[in-house]
Amino acid sequence: MNHSWMPESPCGPDCLPPRDPGTEVGRLRLVMRIGVTIALLLLGSAMVLALPSSLRRRAVPKWFRMLLRALGIRLEVDGTLKPGGGLVVCNHVSWLDVVALQVLTPMKMLAKVEVRSWPVLGSLAGRVGTVYIDRDRLSALPGAVATIADELRTGAVIGTFPEGTTWCGSASGTFRPAVFQAALDAGTPIQPVAVRFRDGGGRLTTAPAFLGDANLADSVLSVARMRGLVVEVVVLPELTGDDRKSLALEAKAAITGVTGARRGHDVPAEPVAA
């Protein structure tokens, strides 16, 4: 069921660059990348089942870094997260955003309930403490904010994408204020983080974006084909304030200042009452 708060993005296949075989790895390299990725996913499933929480916390960032390497992706990080709990807010382009954030520090991600059904990754997400949001039920929003606030009070790091859905990276959506209220209620820091992607030539690219009706398997295959893909993560200064709407606007301004994203496709303004 759709409603006025339901996050929507006009970004779709037309936002992606045309496929260029000259920028892709060969078939043998592609097969190797996919094979190692599958092996890591199986290893990750075993890891979250077998390791105690203390060991799993140390192992998770290393595992996600290995996953990026398996896919041929170089990670560049500018800045560090302060120790302790808090809300990490980030722009949303791809499932790779989650991978990159988890390299910074183990965090519980805020995700749509559909993620539960993703093969292997859905199970992994649940095991590492993902907090799910039912975007189809507006009535569930106050309870979700309370749940996030409770998690933050325990000292957890919660990672969230206030746009609510993926955009291509050169365009961006409204940052919904509701999740900022959870941090205010819990009295915890709010840390904006920007993620952007560069191709093998060093140019900003939308190629890894996970948009529209694309399925996860096809997106993983597309990413694995890319030669020289770089994901850049920039940790920005903490936000201060006591108004959720102002904080949402400040977070968006700080992040788009790094990514260069604009409000795209001439879409009408989104409601921000949530």
C-alpha cells in the first residue's frame, strides 16, 4: 500500500552509464570474483552462527572488507567514527553502501522488511541485528522510532539511510526526519557519512547504483564485472541541534556537499512531516 510518506525515487536504468565491455574484466576474472564472493557468503553465514558476539564483532569489519576485495572494489576512507554508540546517517545508492559502512565499525542497519527475503544476505542481516522498518504501514512509524531509540540507548551504532530508498548518486532525495527524532530521544550523537563511487578512470559514476526493479543477483554480477571500481567513504562532523527537521536538512547538505548530488529529475518536493 502506498501513502504520502512512502519513499520513492525516480532513478532507474536511464541513470546508469551504458555498458562498455572495454571497462569490464574478462570472463575468467569474473568467474573467479563470483566464486570467491559465494565462498565468502557461505563463510559469513557460518561465522554469524558459530562465533560468540565478542569475536563476531571483531570479525565483521574484516569479512566485509574481504567481500569488497573479492568483487575487485577498492575502499578509500576519509575520517573515522568516534567510539561509542550513535546514529550514522548516509546517502543511499547501492547495497554496497551497507558493505562499506560495516567496514568502518559493526553497526545495526535500519532496513526495509523486504531485505529479510534476500538469499543469504537476508539471513546475515538478521543475525547481525538489523532493525527492520515496514514502509507500507505508516502507522508503524512511531513504534519504529521508539525501537531505534531503545537500541541507541543500549550503546548500539545504528546505520540508516534517511532517503528511504536508493538514488543514483548524481541525484538525491529528501532526508526523512523521523530517524533523527530517535537520536534526539536517546540523546546520542548523529554522524553523517557520505558514500560515492568512482570508475577505473577516477570519474564519479552511477554504475553501481541498485535502482528500480533490479534484483540483487543481477546487481552483484554487474558490480563484479567492473574494472577499477572505488567506493569512497567520507566521515563528516557530528551534527548538533534539537530539531529533527533542521538536522535532516543539515545532514543532507553536508553529504551532498561531498557527493555533488543534486535534487534530480525535476520531481516535486517530497513530504517531510515524518
